[in-house]
Amino acid sequence: MIHIGDFIRSYQIANGIKSVDIATKLGMSRGSYSALLSRANPTVHTLMKVCKAMDADINEVVPFDSF
């Protein structure tokens, strides 16, 4: 099973983006952000918010062509 949170984490690592910075932009704690990524698949709305917080296009973060 593919987990969207794994793609988000990989993008963060590849681009040197810290989880705490994203969590702050989203108005949540780092723990809450980590829990969000641990879910099998966040909602599209949540995914879009995370991508916006990372200043990334959703297609850069999630390779939809791999599904």
C-alpha cells in the first residue's frame, strides 16, 4: 500500500525542509504533524495545505503517475 505521508517525508528530506517548520506554518505541533503523516492517506484538502506550507506543487510531492 502506498502512503502519501511517505512521499511528503521524502520531499521534505530531499529539500531540507524541517517538520517543525511545516507544523508551525500549519498552526499545529510537530507531534500533531507527525501523526497526520502517519495516517494511511491524508485528505486531499490536507495534502494541499501541506504542499502550500512547503511552497511546493502537489505534483512535485506526490508522483501520481506511479499509481
